[in-house]
Amino acid sequence: MILGKNESPVKMLSRKVDFFGNQIGDSRNLTADKASAGFDSRPNNMIAYATPNFSGFSGTVGYFSNLTNGPAADSGLSGIDGFAAAGQYENGPLFVGVGYEQHNISNAGVVGLTGDENVWRLAAGYTIGNFKATGLYQWENDVGGLNGADRNVWGLGAGYNMDAFLFKAQYYNAGELNSVGNTGADMWAVGVDYSMSKRTKLQFAYAETNNDSLATMSAFAGGHGDNPATVPGGNPSGFSMGIVHNF
């Protein structure tokens, strides 16, 4: 049993297949969706249950009563309740997971927002020797509580280990909201990690997001830190260098 502030089970699926987690180029720049209450959430008040591992199969289900962080707070939709569930199979070189999350925006009492947004997420990864490939597909429905505001997001990633180096790249695409044109974007990132030890590594990454004329998706958000504002139709890009030490 898990109580308190914790990651959504659906969010954890994308963390398993993101080569640029907590760096620029993080997949959450597109999958979290600024128009939503936050599809990669970390609710303050959640109760969840995680099953034991059954020969590679496991799952988690959770309910949260107060979604107050991320896009939800930015858009004035804090206090939303909802639930999430995810199941996965991880054994040897293969990882496959599927999850569903719903935000009960209709309970927020905002005029015009009558839908309860939800998202389906499918993630997969496979390792062959020193090479690993990953993929993610996401179906969003009634984004932001607007009936008919649907969007699909997909991405592919690849990494190759060479001694202490990990060379990596990934590409993500967010389609248009069905109800609003010119709201899509795509993002690509390349980088390299150098492991100095089992606990310490150096990182370098470059990422760029290309927005349609009405989109404002970033290349820097998703756990990386400061996120400079993006104007509609802007194409943010940048590079970062850093060191990670696990205590």
C-alpha cells in the first residue's frame, strides 16, 4: 500500500522508456500536455496498491483526491480527483506496459468544462546486446475537460552502450487537438552519457521542439528545472551538460 505524494502509475510507464528523463528532451514536454490537468502527474494525496511481481507481471492502481501540481495548478484546475491504473510485463530484454488515467474535471465546477479527461498509454522497450529500442503511444480524450478535444502522442527512442558511453536519441510527435487546428508539435533529442562509476555519470544533451502556429510545447520541462516560456508557434531548442550522482 502506498499513501501520500507519489507518482501516477501511468507516469511511471513513460519513465521506463525515456532516454532523456529529467533532461532537456524529456518526453513529458509532449506527453504531459499543457492543455490537460497533467497526464504525467505526481498527486499530493494518493492511495495506491502495487501487486507483487508474478514471473515478470506486475501492476499498480491508485486514487488521488487533490491534483494540485503541474498544468492543473497553472490552469486553475487544482483540486481535481481521479484514478489511474497500469500493468506491465518485464522479463529479460523485453518490457511492455499499458495504463489508463482519468481526471474528473467535471467536478471542478468550471463553466464549459463538462468532460472528464482521460489518457491511455502503451509503452515498450527491447534490448539486443548493447542496443536498446523504446516506443510509446498515448491516446488523450476530452483534454482539459473539453468534449471532443482529443490528441494522440507517439515517440521512439534508441540507445547504444559502448564501454562507459551511452549514445542516445529519441523523437516524439504530438498531434493536433481534434477541436483546435495548428496545435501539434514534434520534438527530437540527441545526447551521450558517460558513466564515471556505478553511482556517477556525466551527461550532454541537445533538444528541439517544433510547434505548430498555436502550440506552445517546450523542450526543457519535465523535471529538468527552469522552463523558459514558449510563444505560440515558437521552436525552443537548447543543450545542457550536467553530472548525476546517486547517493
